[in-house]
Amino acid sequence: MSAVVARRGVVTSFDETVGLGVIEVADGDDYPFHCIEIADGSRTIEPGTEVWFEVIAKLGRWEAARISS
């Protein structure tokens, strides 16, 4: 079993209409996410917010999950 590693990043965009956003980490990688992955249940987050998140494989790509600020 592998350990889950939390990553730190910044929300670079979030579209409330479709509930999709992107988190960028310091090394330049981007991770898309859906609003259901925001841990506090708010379903919205402001661009520029610094967050902690986990990376998961979903639909053949890496995505952000369990996002918290």
C-alpha cells in the first residue's frame, strides 16, 4: 500500500457555472478538479486561494481531490 501525500498549490481558475477548476503547484504542474472535491462542502473556491490537496487518478489523468485551504 502506498502512502497518500498532500500537496500544496494555488487555485488558478474556477468556473462556478460548471464547477470545474485548476490548481497549480510550485513546479508548474496543473491539476484539474471538480467542486465536489472541496472538503468543506462549499462547492466554490476563489482563484488565488492557497490549498492542500491529494492527487488521484481519475478518468485516465491526475486530478486534485480532498481540497482544503
